Amino acid sequence: MLHIYCLSNYKPFYIQREMGKDSFSPLMSILRENKLTGPNYVDWKRNLDIVLTAEEYKYVLIENCPEIDTNSTEDQLEAERKWKKANSMAKCYMLASMSNVLQTQHEHMDTAYEIMMSLSEMFADKSRPARQAAIRTIMNTRMAEGTPV
């Protein structure tokens, strides 16, 4: 049995694997097999988007936590509770699917959005020069005259 502890500000979550099955999600295997190490950021992010979308947690990367006050309705309180749980789950998926060094750097962050922004600053622009070179090569490629289309 494997226990991965993912601590949030609200309460601990546990991922348990017994006999090869995840209690979180069968999709977790996508992330477990493709842990973020740095150079694979683009592929990792694509896989994370798939998992968070399927689990209906991706919205925490786009929407802020609903603000509540003493006059908040039950629906507003429920929306805040739901967002906080989704944020905790998204953080768990993210932290469980990255290298130990990256986990240590990001485990103190409060939101999944903060983690994603930090990772984006660290790794997203690294792939831009390679992408630009590939596009430049494609755009400058010409067919030889007389070649059938």
C-alpha cells in the first residue's frame, strides 16, 4: 500500500494505491507515469489539463475563490467550500505528479494557480526557442519546382 500525503490548509488528503488501483482516479496513472521533471513541462501540463478537466477541478486554475462575508448566503458558502476542496485536490494532483525537488519548492503555496504560475515561469518559456525554430523551418521549406502537389 502506498500513501502519498498531500497537505492543504484545510485538511490532509491521501492517495492510496492498493493492488495497482488508485483511490483518487484511474487518470492519476497518466500523471504518475509522466512526472514533471522540468524539460517535459509541456507534456506534463497537457496531461494535467486532461486529469483536472476530467475530475472537474481545472476551474480553480482560472477562477478565484468566491469571497464570503458575514452576510453570505448558503449557496455562496457552499461555492466557497467547493472551490477550496477543488483547489486542494488540484494541488494534490499537481504535487503528486512532480519530482521531489519541485514538490519541496511548491508545497507551501496556497493555491493550484500559484503553483501553475511558478512552474510556468520556470519552464514554459524554455520551449519557446525550439518551437520558433521549428516554425521557422516549416515556413522556410519550399517545394522543388516540378514536384507534384
